[in-house]
Amino acid sequence: MLLSPAKWLLSSPYAWGQLRNAGLAARGIIGGYTDGRFGLNDTVKRAQFAKMIVNTLGIEVGTSTTTRFTDLGAPDANGYPHKFVQAAYDNGITYGTNTAQTLFAPGNQIRRDQVISMIVRGTNAVFPGRLADPAAGAASLFSGVGDPHGANLRIAEANGLLAGLVGMGAGWNVTANATRGEVAQMLWNFIQGDVPASEATVNSDGSGDFPTLDAALAAAAPHTVINLGPGIYTLGKTATIRTELELIGSGMEGAKATTVQCAGTVVDVQSTFFSARDIRFVSTATTGGSNVIQALDARLHLEDCYFTGGSRTTERTGYGLTLQGASTAGVSGCVSSQNEWAGIGVTDTGTVTLEDNECSNNSNCGISIFKSVSATIRGNTCSFNDLYGINMRDDSEATVENNQCSDNHSYGISLQENTRATIRGNTCHRNGLEGIALAHDAQATIENNNCSHNMSGIGLYQSAVATIKGNTCTFNSYSGMDFQDQSNATVQNNTCADNTQDGIVVHNEATATITETTCTRNGLDGIGAQDHAVVTIENCTLTSNKQCGVHFSDWSSGVLRHSEIAHNTWGICAREPATAAIEMNDLHNNVHDYF
């Protein structure tokens, strides 16, 4: 199956391959923690494993949270754990923990023998005949283990499901709690041995196993891989994917490109796993709304694909790729361009990793993240979009790092409405408004970004809060940094130089603490405080600005200490009714030290 390496920081006696962990994560089976760890030695709860095994086997779960088990508590917004525990029961994977089969003990740690029995039972139910019985008289580490798990242990052993487990041998305790690492190894062993039910080849000239892609999709069994040769494949209708499927093309661009097109939404993935690589997907819709690829409560892995032609008529159309509901996805090396809303959009409660994609020339934004989504957005190019390079809204959270967000009509990176993010190492040039902008109570750590030739490099508005460190904001047409509207900024070790007006301007009741920052060669002031702003300035270098090194005006107030203020027309301007405590600064070579 098509899998790409994860980049978790793993530490364990296991020889964990990056490929294994990425495969499980892309399928929505098991992922790492937000701090980058996989947690190999952490234990697993019974409810957690019910979801893992159901997703591993590709069992479709419905929307109902009705269950026979009475001890599951209240389901979460996505129906967890009820949908998964009941699906496991319905498929003979679990019988619960009591004779009446009404209790499941969802919060208990699951044991090794229980994990193995659930894998074996589930495989036999969903893929009958997949697991072979042990050969008669075959030696087994588990020959002395009785019911209810002994037979399943011996079947798992004979079929390689226990390969790679550390400490496997005569002393391996089958009733010990299983760790996340052990569970990941056993599920990966299952997937590695999961030969697709079918594999097909389709060519654009009608040769191959099926005359058309439509025919191949209609005949696809679970876990099918469809290989597509170069050429154009026109679908008669949207490809609705409800069972695990992989499409492999010959390239997304150039003479050997594989193009899959439809006069509407091209691919619609519903509550299953879908993987594609090396394919150009095109919506040719001329009437009505369309997305190129859309997914609901699905698990996607997309690599080196092209998405273009999404048509906008409703708020959920016009995307190159849109992920809705509780979808999870890994998207890398893809291009999403010339869509009527966004290149990639993720909404509701999804979890995504977007790496090394190009999302440019879209009518609204390159990447759109909103409604409680959790995202890692790394190494993407989001440029020449009509509004935003990257736009986050509505309680979403993300790590946004090492992206190129330039030449967008409005903002390079925009956070609004209670979003939270770490914004690190990005390049935001030549955007029509701010390179990076926060508004409406957004919160962020903004560090080591380069924001040049925008209107302002970094802007905070409408009660936004940010820690801003190590950034370079230069040659912007207004200010290097602009803080307004009761926003709150902690600013340390930045460079704001060669901006048309101020290096940093704080106004409209904003608050800022600015330390160890250099503001030089700006067209007006190094740092300006206006309109009831409150500013503390310490240990800064404020030099060669055309007007003032520091300028307090219009009822602003603050503290200015321990800073070098030199080669400005005026070193310090403090005009009534502004008030400031000014002490122990080094003023020299200004035309006038004070105004």
C-alpha cells in the first residue's frame, strides 16, 4: 500500500520503521502525540483499541451511537467510543467483559492476549480464510495457554502477526497490558500481510483489466489497488468511494501524466480509507458547484497529485481538496491550483498533515483551516491567491512552519476567531496587506519568520495575543509590525528595518512589551505609541530612523529603559498628553535627543 514516512521522535528498543507509523496514521488507526512522540511504551485502553481494530479492518461504522453496552458513558461529538465498540461487537471481534455481554470496561487497559484475540476474530469475520490454522503438531510458545485466548495466540503466531515484538519468547507474558508500540507492531504485521483482494490495471486506450476507470471502480472489492497508465480518464459520474481503495497513476504533469476528470466532483470519499499518487484530478464542471476531491469522516493519503477546477456555488464547494467531518489525512507533494475557493480546505474536527504542497492561484486562499481542526502545515507554497495564503478560523489550531506565503492579494498567513498556532520559519513577501495577521482573539507564537514588502510585516488586531520572537520585518509599505484594537504583544529579538513608516507601531489601546529588538532605517519612527497604547521598551536598538527613535503621543503611556537610541532626527519624542517613564538609555548622535 502507498505510505509515506512520518517524522515522529521515537525512542524505544523496537526497530520501528518510519513507514509503519505513517501507514497507521494515514489510515486513522493510531497516531503520535502533539509533542511529536509516539508513546511506544504507553498502555492502550479497551475503547481505544476497539477503534483501532475497526479502522484496521476497514469496517464501516454508521452514525448511530446506540449500543448494547451500558458502561460506555456519553459519546463524544464523533460518536466515540460507541460506534466503534458496537461495530466490533457486531463483527464478532469482542464479546464484552460479562456473561450477558452488556459491559465493555472501555477505560481498562487492554491485555496482550485480548488484543491478539480481537485481531484474529476480526480477521476471520471480515476476511474469512485469510489466517491459516497452525500445522498439526507444530511447536508453539503458547501450547499451554487455554481458552478463551490460547487458540487465537497460536493462530497469530503461525501467521506472523507477532513478528517483531520485543521479548517474544518463552517468558513473554500474555496477560500483561499491551503497549502502543506492541499494538502498532501487530496491526502493522496484519497490514503488511494484507494482500489486496484485487489489483487491476486500466489504460486510457481501453486495454487492461477493465475498459474504463468507471468499470474498474464499480467492480472494486475492499483493499483494491487500481493502476492507471498515462492519458485521460473521463468519469461518467463522481467516483464515490465507500471501501478502502488506492489509485496509482503515472504522473500528475508532463507527457506521461494520468488525468482523471469529471463534469462535477471527481472523487467523493465516505467513511473509508483512500490513497492516491501521481494523478491529475480535474473537475470540468461548468454549471453547479463541485470539489475536485471531497471526503467526509474519511482517512486519506495523497501524494504527488494535482487538484484543479473546483467550482463555487455553495459554502462547501469550490475546493481542490476538502476534508469534512472527522477526516484524517496526510497530503504531500501535491498541487492545488485554479479552484474557485481554496486549494485545500479542512473543516469540522479533522486532523491533517499538509507538507510540501503548492496551493496557488486559487480564488480565495491556498489552505483554509476552520472549525476545531488540528493541523500541521509545513513546507507548502501558498502564493498568488486572491485573498489568503493560509487562513485559519473558528477554534482551529495548527503548527505552521517553513511555508512560502507570498504575493497573495490580502494576507500571507491569517488567524481569526480564537484560533491558536505556532507560526515559525515562514516567508511572507509581497502580500497586499499583512504578511502575518491575527484578529478576533487569535493566539500565536510567531517566531523566525521573514515578512518583507507587505503593507505590514506582522499585524495584531481585535484582542489578538502573540509572542513574537526572532522575526525579520523589512521594506514593508506601512510598518514592520502593527498592533491595534486591544491586542497584546510580547516582542523579543526582532529586526524591523527599512519600512516606509514605523518599525513598530502600537495604537488603539493595544499593549506591547518590546525587548532586545532592533528598529532601524524606518521612514518615520523606530517605535511609535499612539491612541491610548501602553508600551514597555527595554534593551532595544533604535537607530537611523528618519523621525524619532521612540515616539509617545495621543494619550499613550509606557516605559523606556536601557535602550540605544542613536542617529535619529529626534531620539525620544514624548508629547503631551502622552506619559512615559524614561530612564537609563544611551542617546547619542541624534540631531535632537529629545522633543
